[in-house]
Amino acid sequence: MKTRLYDIWNRAFWRTFLLLMAGVMFAGCEKDETTEKYLYLLDPDRNPLEELSYGVGGGMQDFLMYSNYGHWQLVPTYAEDAEWISFWPAEGVGDARFSTLVKENKTAYRRYGELNVVVDGESVMVLKFNQEAAEPVLEIDMGEAGKTVSVKGESFTVNVTANVDWVAELVNPEDAAWVNIGEFTDRTQTFVCAANEGDVAREAHIRIRAYGTSLSREFVIYQADRTTAFENARQVSISELLAMGEGKISENVYVVGSVISDRTTRNYPVAYGKNGENPANTMFIQDADAGLWIEFGNEADNTYDLNDRVTIHMYGQIIARDAYTNGLKIDRLSSSAVQTSESGPAVEPIVLDDVSQLSQYENRLVTLRNVEFALPYGTLVNINESGYLGVEQGAAYQASADYNDLTIEYGHYVRDAHGNTTKLYTTWSFTERALSMMPEGAGDITGIVNKRYKCDVYDGRDESRRKVESWCIRIRRESDITNFDADPATRLSKTIMQIGPWTDNKGALPTVMASVGQGQLKHSVGVDVLGSTSGNTQQMYLAWAHARCTAATWNEQTGSWLPTYGNTKGVQYIALMAQNWWKNTSAVNSDTDGCCWILSNLSTAGYTGQISLQFTASSNTLGPMYFQMEWAETDDAKEWTPIGYEYVASNWHSCIHAPEYLFVLPDELKDRASFAIRLRATRQRNASDNEDTAEGTSRLGIIRMSCLDM
């Protein structure tokens, strides 16, 4: 017998009924087989339930069950309901409490589900669910420039992001004479274009339309006439091609070059792809005088290996400027554009002894001779390998993204014998990233030169954001780092002073003294350190630094790094943190609105070469964003002299890093017996880029002052 809740109309009767039933249940142990079966579901407020409605976000609901059926089970009516409705426990006996969880509805359709209370194979109660639909979404990975296909014909695939059913169609049905709408999945649509045997170029307009909505996306397929076939093209150099400027290439030309990238490591200018990975659709080639960055339209089109020599037809392709790097690239190249490919000899890199020359070799392979890592701290990629790793963070975390390295890449400062610096970048998908610690000595680095376009350090002209181009180097694999000696004595620089890294976050510290050289780290809120991962306004405290303190190995069977990355002693370095950075009434070592890290009692006596300070720093969502490095004779001085310009402590929730900073100190600090340096929060603005608040946490992972023998 199935009991229906809505037959009970009177709430007073309902309460009386429950009291009576309770009396019956506890009156004795003897079972009465003639008692009528009942089962009731109530919410925590004792209201009867039969159907539940949820918003788009879903939610959790607790239930009370009163029943004399004995053993029962919860079973969805339809198997697919279990994909969005979960419940526990799944079975029980008599009266019980259970919960359900409804997941977020990402589709554009209202959905309905049923959960049955089953006894002896029969449903005795049905709890119904319904959930609101999300707003319809329809996007395609096709830019305004559309798609240019080969005169010989080709097939290509468009990726579709949608939460609603959709269809691809020709705007002009007559275009079906040469464009066929081919196979599709929930996320892709293939188009098959026939060869153009005529002397007239042609184009077809495609519409991808969402059913039941006004949403649609359109693009154009362009196909040249046979006079622009590859057989009629002329060869140009890569530099001549790039001189044509941004936009569609209207001349019938081709280039020949050697592949200098390794698609298996994906260590290139990054973009978030499926599952947070940077896709393997990037390729770099170079000829005798220039390099070329190529982005394939589809990851599957990039089948070309390191040192392959390729011939690429460039008519109709797009030269675009990348927003992340500000560099020129060929955008959405199709596989049909590559006319020939054959294995070739290894490209000989250009050897540089001066890092400042990198700007002359954009997208080319170079070897930096006799360089060192300015802050040899952690592994090739100092990134938290769990949690947020590789996942593009939400808008609240990405508000200051102009200042952050993304969660899928990390940069190490590299310095030459002349004191010039650049950054070496690797990505978390770079397979060998955690196999060894950063080398202590000096050696050679081979890699591809790329632009970067960020504003993590102001240029000093004003307080406006202004991105500044810089040049970095990206290795292809760990074997690109050669001739390094683990002996610190082979370094180009000498360590004058070092504080950190710490490896134990349990024991409180009375003071933080230099482990090398002379110096003490203080903070505006005090000098003692809590031995925990949380603090207060009067003390610094120890927490995790997002950098490995031990090398890892890759376990192919489990697909994981061992030891597993996490907040674990012996695996991750410790950072030093402090809170409440603006107008802190408890501050004892600051005469400014912004609190500061303070390095006191420093000495460079006997050191006359270029002196620099390197450190890792970042802030949490509410922590301070803007800092200024300053120096004075003593840590209690009233006047401080700026060193360089403001820098930005990025939001560690969006970079998940131990970001590195390097400042060359002024000549006045050479061969000096005693002085102090402070890192001062300069504005009441936090790392989420919100004004009028900077009360959260900022951290330092390691600090090193060094002198370069020049």
C-alpha cells in the first residue's frame, strides 16, 4: 500500500497522529501484524514532504522518516537521476534520518527526478525533485576572422561550448554544393569542404543555433580559387612574413622552417584547456633569420616533432597579436596548410653570454651561456600540485591576473655574469618539472625566447597600470639545463645574507635570524613567530609556501608524484606570514599607514660588486597588493629611501605559487657596515584588486641577498 502525504490536511491531526504512533511503537515489543503500514517524510521543521524544488545551484536537504515497514531502500526511478541527486544512507530499518544533495544544474533545461522508498522490491513512497534551469550558453572557438580552408579542400572541427541542444546549418543552402556539415558530438561539429576547381574564390556562412532560444553564433568559411594554390605560391622568409603585419595574409606565399618546440612537454605560452591543461596546439619553427609562433586550430593537428622540417602554405592564414604575451603568432592554423614534413637535423641554438640580447631573438632557439638561478629554491615548477593546480580561478581571484603567473606556469629568475636577468618559464604539465631541485651552481640553459606582457612592477611614470614587455626563455625539457654544478662555490654570486627556508611549522620562534650572514627579519606587528598555520594581529606565523623542499619521482602506475605534494613536513617549504596590514593600531615598528616586513642589522662589508635582494612573496585574497622596497641606516629611522618602483604581491589563490622578486640594490649599500631594508605596503588595496581594504595576509618564503662578482 502506498501512503500519500497530501491526504493529511489537518496539521493538528498530524501532530496528534505522531504522538499516538509514538505511543504505539513504545507500548511493547510484541509485533502486531494487523497494524496498518505507514511511512511519512518530514523536513527538519516537521513539515510533510512530497516534492522538493531547487534553484540552479542545488543544495542539501535533511529528512526525517517515520515508518513501520521495517527494512527499506532508497532507489532513484531513473538511473540518470543518480548523476545529479545523491543520498545517504541508502538503506535502513524503520524510523531514520537521511539527506540528499542536488548538484548545480549547468544545463539550460529544468530537470525532474524521483527517489523511491522501496520495501520488498515495491515502491511505497516517491519523493519528487525539480530544479530550475541555468541561463542558456552557446559559444564556439572560432574568431571573427573565420576559417580559411585549402583550395584542395579539407575537413576541420569547431569546438562548441553549450548547455543547450544546438544545430549547425548553412545560412545559404546553396553552399551545400561545396560545404558538407559532417559528424558531430555534444561538443564538436565537423565541416567537410570540397576542392575549388574554379577561378573564383568563394565563401560560406555557417550558423550554429541553440534550439528554443535566440542564441546563435556565425562564422565564415573562406576558400581561394585555384590560382592561389600552393603550387603557385612563392617562398618568403619568416621575417618577411611577419613584416606583412596583423590580419589575414593576402599574398600567396609559403615559409620553410625547422620545428624547435617539443609538443610532448607543452612548455609554451599557455591557455587553459580541458581539465585545466594547456593544450598541445603550439608549435615554434625558425629559419635562418627569424622564429615563428604557430597556434593550430585543433590540438590534434599538431603532429610535428622536434627538428621536423616543415613547409607551410600561408595564404589566407591569420597573423594575430596574442593578448597574454603581446607577441605575433599564426592563429588557428589548419593541418592542411602544412604541405610537407620530414625529419631534419637538430637546430643549432644561438649562443648568448649576455641575457640583455634576448629581445633580438624572439621565438628563436638560444643557449644562455654561464648563467645562474638567482634564487635556487624548490623544483623547476614551484607550484602547489594539488587543489587549485592547473584550474583557472574565478573572477574574484583573477581580478589581479595581469600581475600573476597563471596556475599552470612558473618563472625562475636567471642571471648572467653581467648582472642582467630574465625569467625561465616552465608549466606544470612539463613532465620532468619536479624530478630534481634547482641547481645551486652556474651553467647553460637552452630554450625558446618568448615575449611576456605583464605589469607586476611599475615603471615609475605614474600610478596607472601599464603593462611592460619583457623577454623570457622556455626550456623544452630538463636536458636543456646543462653543465650546472651542484657546488654553490661555482655560482656567479656570493650569498651575503639568507633567511629561510624553514622546514618545520610546529615550533614557535622567538626571533627570525639569518641562517647565512648577518640580519634579522621583523614585522610591524612584532618579532616573535607563532608555530602554527594561523596567526593574529600581534605576531608573525608559520604556514605553507607552495614550493617543494624535496625532489619527487613520477609513478606511472598510479599517475602521481611521490611523495605526494601537500601541507606536509618534509615535502613543502614553510613561509612566514603576517596579517592586518593597514592602519594596524598594534603596529610597533612602523610610522606609516602600511605595515612592513623589516630586515634589520644588515651588512655588506667587503662586498663591492652588484648587490641584489631576491625573495618570494604573495598575498591572499584580502592581503595587500602594492609594496615598495626602501632602505635606511637603522630599522627605526624616520626617513627611508625607495629602491626601484612599486611591485605587486600577486594573489596566491590565482597563482598557487611562490612568486620570485629580484631588486638590484643602490651603490650606496655596497661595502656598508650596517643598514636596514623594509618592504612596505603602500596602498589600501588588496590582491583581489579591491580598494579601501588590505587587512588580510601576506607571506615571504625565502630571502637572499647576494653579490655578483663582476
